[in-house]
Amino acid sequence: MRHQYATLWVWIFLLPLALDYKATDANTGHFAQFVFVLPVLVAGLSLALIAPRFHDRSRLRTLVTFSLLLCVLGSVVAQLVQDNDTGNYLRVLLPFLLFLLGYVVACRPWSEYRISQFERALFVANTISLVFTLVYGMATSGGLEEVRYRIISVTLLGLQGVLLHEFVVAKRFSFFTVAVFAFSVIVELLSVTRSLLVGTVLLFLIAMGLCAPTVQQIWRALARSLVAGVVIASVAGVAALSFPTVTQHWTQRIFASEETTTGKDPTTITRLAEMRDQYDQVTADPATMLFGAGFGHYYRYSPVYLPDLAGQISENDFYAIREWAAGHNFWVYQLFAGGLLFGIGMPLAMLAALAICFLSYRHWRAVVPDAPMLPVLGRAIMLFAALPATSIGGNPLGPRFSGLVFGIALGLMIATHARLQRALPARPKRVRRPQQMRPVVVPELPGRIQPGMGRADLAATLGISRSASAAAGSGGFGPLASSGTPSTTRSVNRSNLAR
């Protein structure tokens, strides 16, 4: 059965929330925001129903799926125990539901043509979000001190991760991709947000790690990364000359601790005060430690850090703070909201999955560099690596759009890893050799054993067509390159394209 509307569902699934915005008033704008969510939910459920199914088991896929279900479904238990405000609970839960839905949709053995559609829709949606957020933030805000909080796209680092894969790993450059990357750097500079620049550097290092399996290749990776570094340095220099106000604000942010009476950075202190109060609440009694305080539970700043904010905030304003949204620290908030039973499993499973896929990609790139769908795994790793990079300055699962995008990235990464693991050689385990070994004569083999010998054809094992596997090295799967004529792909792999 052919699903002729699958392409339409993919775009409806990703585009509406790219126009999601942060309301200027906490009491207004919620209806328009939830209107964006309805078509996304309908499209996501439709894609989940028509998606192909895995027939082979994967321990990594099972672990990640179980941890996500435990976090989302287990939040109901914490809600019943704590009896938080229902509206606040649903608002905080929604990005996690979108994250789970994106994972369920993407973690399927889609055909190569459908995967290229997902990647292209992701890139377009992230670019639209980057431009729309900047325009909307500047139109609804005043000076730089206010506008810098509203011009940052929630998936900015995810977009940069995909572009860094194109520059550093795939060695593909075009005027459009370089222009989009430079524009994202300009937004970073205008936002005067230090954590974003740290996240960009972290993604840069991850991209270098992907393309340099050995130490000897690191220098080559540095040479290929020169273009991205030149773009960042050039944009920073032009912005410093063109916008002296931005340069002044950056100077204030970097040396903020020197201008306070306590000699401590106020932003860092407020983040620590928030985490300390969440930690104190969750460890207050055994039930909360086990089940968590629940999504939407109120928290404030810990009074322990009040002396460190002397001259920055009054005592009345300090104790008047009462927040319920997802906190600024993803890792502590997971413990705060879900406790030991429902909270910490998901972040630990995601970090383990990212590390396993990263190491597997490095091994496969060194052994079978032309394997089909290996570039898909690399782009998915870079996109999902933006989640821990974003967590440096905030909660990546707080906004709705970033929850959906990172869920799709995780699903693509896990699904592609499972398919490649079945077809490609596994990473060898390090075994301690005995100190003294007698030389053993190796019998002559009929020929060099190639990866995948003794199995079905590599492309057939992955469930893709031969023509697509031949074009995989030319970037046919990439979101930034043409995927070829769909008619040819459909004729070769007609049954797969039904999905």
C-alpha cells in the first residue's frame, strides 16, 4: 500500500512549530501557540501509523524507548502524588510529549528517500525558526538588553551542528550554507549569550572527533575546519566594528563579576540558586526523592545565595520569585521533576546512546567509509549533540519546537545505528594480550574478507536500493543536496517507498 500523503505529513509535522514564539505577556498568546501544536500532533500520529516496523531487536533502541516512556508516563505518578497545578503540568509536559512523538516517528526503518525528506524538512524548519525568531524578537522588544532574550532560536545549535557536519565531516561548502552559518553566528553575537558560543565550540570539537578516527588525522581535520573558524572570526570582527554597542555588552558580560560588590557573576549565581532550591526540595523527604516533585512544580532561588547577589536584587524581589516552568538546568530539573525512579533514567540513556553512536560512527568511518546511510548517522549525531550543548545555558526540552526536533534527531540516530549495526562489523573490544605469546602461522586465506561477507548484500541488509547506495557517498541523503530524481528511486525500490 502506497502512502501518497506521507511527504505532506512530514512537512506538516515540522513546519508549524518553526513559527512558534515566546509570548511577550505570560497571560496572553497561548491560544495561537497551541494552534501550532494541533497539526503537528495529527501529522505525527499519522506518520507513526504508516511507518514501517523493525523486525530485529536492538538493546540500545529498547533501552532508550523504555527510558522515554518511563519519564513521560511516570510523570502522571508524580502529578498524582504532588497534586501540582494541572495547567502548569500540561504546559511543561507538552515538549516532552513532542519529544517522545518525534522519537517514535523517526525511530523506524524508513526508506532512504523518506529519510532525505525528513532531513530536508528539518533543515528548512530550523532555518525558518532562526529567521522568524530574530524578526519577531526585534519587532516586539525594545533595546538590546530586552531584545537579546527573544531573538535566539531554540534550535540554533542544532542547525549549527548540521552545518558543521557539512563543513568539517563531509567537506561540502556552498554559498548558502556558509551564509546561514554566518547568520547564526551574528544572532549569537547579538544575543550576548556566552553559553551559545560555548555550545558552538563543543559542537565544533564533536565534528572534529567524528572525522578524525585517529590522532594522526586530527591535523587534517583542523585544516578542514579552517573555513568554519574563518567564518566565525570574520563575522565576529565585522560585528564588533559595525555594532559597538554589542561589543560593549559582551565586555560587560565577560567581566560581569568584576563589576559586582561580591565579585561573583550574577547569572552564574542565579543558576546555582535555582538548582540548589530544586535539589533541596527533591531531597526533602523520601517520597519526593523517589517520585520527584513533578512537572510544573513551583521552585524559587535558594536563600543560601542571597548574600552573593547583594546589590543585584533586593531581598523582597528575591523571595518573590516563584517559577514553575522547566528550569534552566536540564539535568537537575529531571531529578527535581521525576526523582530517582522517573527522572534520571532518560538523560542517562540519552548520553549513553550519544556516546555509543559516536564511537560506532568513528569505527565504521575508518573501516567502511563508503557504507550507505553512514552520513545520515553523522548528521543525526551532530543534530542530537546540540541537546547537551543547549543544556549549558537552558533546558532544551522546555520549548515545544526544540523538543520535537531533538526527538526526531534521537530517533534517526537510534534507528540508523540499529540498521548499520546489523550490516557492518561491530567495534572490536579491547582484550588484554598475554605478555608472552608464541608466533602462530596464519593460514593462507582465499582472499581478503570484506565487511559483510557471509551475509546478504550490504544495501539489501540495510533495506535500501542499490542505486541509492551507490549515490550515498555523493551526498544523496543530505538535507542540503539534491536527492536525485524520485521517479528513478521509486522504480528501483517501490516497496520501500510505500513508507
